[in-house]
Amino acid sequence: MSNADLLILGGGLVGSALAVALDAHGISSIVVDTADPDAILAASHDGRASAIAAAPLRMLEAIGLADDLAGRGCPIESIRVSDGLKPGKLDFDPQEGEGALGTMFENRDLRRALMAAAERAPLADVRMKTRAISVARDATGVTATLSSGETVRAQLLIGAEGRASPTRDAALLRVARWTYDHAAIVTSLHHEHSHENTAFEIFYPQGPFAILPLNDDEAGHRSAIVWSVKRREEAGMMKLSERGFLAEADKKMGGFLGRLGPLGPRFSYPLGFHHAAKITAERLALVGDAAHGIHPIAGQGVNVGFRDVAALVEVLVEGKRLGLDMGDPALLTRYERWRSLDTMMVSIATDALTHLFGIPGATANAARRFGLSAVDKVPALKNWFMSEARGESGKVPRLLHGEMA
């Protein structure tokens, strides 16, 4: 295929999901990504796990990934938020008859499922280990020369390359950005007692400590850890022996999961924030981290990207029914308006939480614990937070309901 409706630069979780969702609606795409599939599917590549909210998971199942993901995820049936280990907490539990709040997947399982779905999608032409050497956009369409020497054409260009998106930068789209004085140390560990499908978010002035449920394996009960530490502590934490690291983790957890270990491989990632002022330009739309990158404090990063996918697909499908070009300015304007408010609100909320829970001192600690306990006693507020956690707030695209657009 040298011509398609869309050219997607970036075949990660969000770019692949977009290609598969488009295929399910009869829209063709060429996906270009520089990565080596064998390398990015290896256990040593990433180490991260993602909490996929209920609504984005319905989308993935609707576009054909139900079998690929079956048995791979661990349902999150409860979320407990606390300020340190002191009294005062906030529990999120589904009402009777409601499904899980989300599902934990290891990123390599998500990546494998999405790549398999893209490979079998007849209207998705995936070009791995390939780079776009040059890309031109004008009123007539998009033309790109690839590292393979081939020239491809499309009606619309999608920037899905992640936080350092060259497509976004080449389009001169302005970005607000800053870095946090934190790095996230990501790993998995085994523990003596069952997590009972509960995700724990424990806030400390030094940074949040998240314990996220994973499926048990042959060694027993297991959880993913996302541990935010000060940048100056990152190197030391990464060099700690397994015994030393587990001892430090046990202090953060207070022993409620019992004896810890063994420990999985450790990875560290710098933490930062960015938000594109505009996510569209002439024949261009940004999705996922190319458009917005947030702190992992609320576990919403990839979910926001999947919400981009659902909204963009709905806009393009309706445009196709009207006989419009995929790059029609009216369609891009609608996508921009639909996603801008949602992504800005999520970005502001996660950044505010990061600063709020980072304020040291007994007075701030007492105020936070009082606030958590107060929200815990107000059903309307709790239901709003749970709706956010499920990805069901605001105007929800059809795909997030599990329906085709």
C-alpha cells in the first residue's frame, strides 16, 4: 500500500490502537515506526504496567482485542488512597452490579496484543524499523518519503510518536512543559498476602508510592510498583541491592502485604509535564503523548491517549459518511474542541495533585487526611471521582461505550 486515508507516525500503544480502530470502521492507514518489534516485546525493554480504565478497555474489546487480552489483565476492584500510613483514607469501590474500575496490564502484553491486531487488520499497513525521512502537508494531502525509499500519500497525518514528537515540533505547535524534581522507579514484586485486586496510592511528601495489582504467577502474589523519588535519590535507589530495595519498599508499605520478594527488574523514568496548545494543524492531528504528557500520579496517561483515539475515530467516521476528506478542516476543528478541554482538565488535576501532596509539614498532612476522609463520606463526590477513573466523564465517544462509531 502506498496510498491510505491516514499516515500514522508512531506505532506504540496509542498509534496501534488508532490503526486497528480505523480498520474496524473501513478507514485505511499506513503506520510507520522506527522500533524493532523483537526488542520492544522483550521483558527487558520496558517493565511498566498500565491501569486501563473500564471505558478504554471496552474500546479495545470492541475493535477486536478481546481474545488477545483475555487472561492477561488483573481487574482493579477497589482503589485506596491515603496520605502516608496515618489514619484518614479514601476508598473507591464499585456499587453492586458495576464492573471493575479498571484492569492492570503489563505494557508488553498490551503492545503484543495491539501489534497482533494491527498485523491482521487488512486496512492497516504497518512498517516497523522504518523512518519518515521527509513529510510534506498541503491543501491537497500528505506526502512522505520513507527510509525504505518508498513514497506514501494520505489525506491526514497523525503524530503519535510520544513525548518528543518530531511531527509536533516540525508543525511548530507550541507546548507548555516543565520537569518535576522526581523520577519514577518502576518494578514488580511478589508479596506474602493477596492484594485482593486493590490498587493502593500512598502519598508522601517525597512523592507518591503506588501498588498496583497484577495477576499471580508461579511464584505467588504479585504487584507492580510505581515509586516517585527525588532526582538526587534516583541513582542510589537503582543501585540498591534487592534486599535493600525491598526493605525500603516495606517501610513505604507498612507491611500490610506481608513478606516481600522476589523483586523484578527495575526501570527508572524522568517525570515531566507537557501540553500542546493546539493538537491540530493543516492535515495534522496529534494523539497520545505527542499531544499531552502528564504525571503518572492518577494512572491516566495511556487512557487519555485512548480517549483521543475514540474521539478522533468518531469524528473521522462521521466525516466519511458525509463524503468529506479525512483532512477536512471542519473535522480537525471538531476533534480539537472535543479533546482540548478534557485533556487540559486532566493535566491540571494531575499537576495540582502532585504539588498538593508534595507540601511537607504536619499541618498540610492533617489537612490532606481531613480532605480524604471528608470525600470518603460524600457519595456524590466519590461517584464523580470513580467516573473519572473509569474514563466515563464528559462527552464519551461511542467506542468508549463499547459501540462502533
